[in-house]
Amino acid sequence: MIPRLAATLAVLVAAAPALAQGTPASVYCVNGRIMVERATMSQMQSGRGHSEICIIGPSFDFQPDGVTWVRQNLRSDVGGNCRCR
């Protein structure tokens, strides 16, 4: 049973980068800082405990497009200040 579980876990870990590529990048505000991440809201929340997190922009298939959107529409850079309303 344990070897099978270890093999399954190894396959999932190996597939993780491919799965992340399929997740769109979203523009988030996390604790007052702008982020562009390939993670769902639930993934963002589970990894950050009680942080204040909200989506402040659209989703993008190509993460650098999200960074460009932040610069053009929020007149800031990733890591800049933001607020969840």
C-alpha cells in the first residue's frame, strides 16, 4: 500500500508544473500588495492563513500579460500597493 501511495504521489508531483500551466494567472491583492499568480482563490487562501486576499483584475493565459495589465491599468508594478474593498 505504501509503495503505491508513494508512486501516486511521485506522479502528481511530476505533473504539477504541467497542471499549473493550465491554470490562468489572476491579479490578486494580498495583504496590500499586488500579485499575479497561477493559483485559484482557494489555493491562495490555504497557503496564507488569515491574509486579506481579493482578486483585483482579470485572468490571463500568459502570466506576463497580467504583469503588463497591472502596469497599464493600475499604474503600478507587481508588489505595489493595493486594497481589497
